[in-house]
Amino acid sequence: ERREGSRGAAVRRLRRGLVEPGYTAMGDCTADNCNADWNEVLTNMDPYGWGYYGIAFGLGLSVVGAAWGIWLTGSSLVGAAVKAPRIRSKNLISVIFCEATAIYGVILAIILLSKMTTPKNFSDVMPDDFDYAQWYFAGYSLFTSGLSVGLTNIASGISVGVAGSSCALADAQDSSLFVKILIVEIFASALGIFGIIVGIIQSNNAQYPS
């Protein structure tokens, strides 16, 4: 029934002259510049684009993780400090741990930007000896490197924020719990370090051909 309905709609569009050039009445593209499927779309994306997407994801997701963590920690810290002002200073270390996830993203973005070498010459026709394998490898490597660090840092930032929020509330009730919960924050922050280490290793051999 659904197929018959789409055919009927296609016939109506065809009769009304609503079919665009290069398309059939069913909506299938017949022009030369149409992509067959998503595999062809991803294959035809420029490796330089993949590299810059990796930088954007690495930096953007890291900042989102840091902002999310600071929001969780800061709101609890400000609320608990009303009843227990003594927790204000030492619990700021939780905010620093959250900010560290954004710093990891900035560090990786700088490293990846240093690998985005601009080609000396540009031509519509690639030379016969052009290293396509290295070209695509560099793009995919930088993209996955940025994505790995970004996703790791957003998880790290949220976990540090939740732990920091709990630390502020627990410290307001019992000051002896601060150091114990701080250890949890340290391990949560270490997740971001793991991500940037792996991200640097992923992008280590990435180099665009000149």
C-alpha cells in the first residue's frame, strides 16, 4: 500500500510538471553528479575536510564536556556554600579538573592543525604519482583522532562534574569526606588523559602528501 501510494504521488508530480531535471518521478537521481549511496558520498569527501572535522569534534566535544562538568559542579558548590562557606575555596579544584578536559581538546587541536599542511600547487588533475593512500589515511586518521579525544573528554567532563557535585555536598556535611571523594575525581579526570594519549598516537603518522 505504501509503495502504491508513492507511485500515485509520483504520477501526480509528473502530471503537474513538478519533477526536477535529473530526477525521475519516483525521486531517483539520474544526473551525472548524483551519488549512488552513502559509501560513494563518504569516499568523495576531501581528506582535508575529514581532518578539519576531526579538529572541530576534538575541540568542540571537549569544551562541551568541560562546560557540562562545570555546570554540575558549580551549581552544587554555590548552593552548598550558602550553608557551609568553608567549602568554597578547596572545592574549586573540581572546577579545575573540569576545565582540564577543555585544555586537552585545545592541545590536540593545536597538534592536528600542525599536520594540516597546505598543498604548494593546486590543479584539477592529480599527478600520476600522487599518493592517494597517504592522502586518505591522513584525513581519516586526523578525523578519528579528534573524535576519540572529543568523546573521551565529554565523558570525562561529565563524570568529573558529577563527582565534584557530590564532593561539594558531602564536604558541606562532613569535611572528612573531601579527600576520599577527591580520589574519585582524579580517576575520572584521568579518562581525558587516556583519550589524548591515544589521540596523539592515532595522528602520529598522519601527514598529507605535498
